[in-house]
Amino acid sequence: MNDVVSDDCSGKLSDVIAEQLEQKGLWRRAAGRWLVVLDGIADEKLREAVALRRNYCQRMAAGIKPDTRLSGG
């Protein structure tokens, strides 16, 4: 697994750089970062999770209401 991505015991996917970009509202840059992360992952379940997160960022960048399944609400 890529050392940038953390899938800790709680099952939460994490990339510090992508998450910082998201917090700043830099959605396009965050989506690009998630793509870099995606390229370094071989596990299909993690790849799917990263792809969903990237899609969320792309939708936010486009001003489209994101799918609420990702945020759980």
C-alpha cells in the first residue's frame, strides 16, 4: 500500500495533503491529489474508496451537490 494513504484500524481512508486541500476548499487540487494516491494503490477496495473521494471533490469543484452516501448523511 502507498505510504501516503492510511487505512487505520477504524477503516478510515486518509491522505494528509488531499484532506488539507479539501479543508481549504481547493477541490480541483484535492481531486488531483486523490488521483495520485489512486495510482499507488493495488487493493481494489481501497481504490474504490479513493475513487469515491475523488468524485466527491470533483462534484464540489463543479458546484454539484455531492452524493450524500460518502458523508454518511
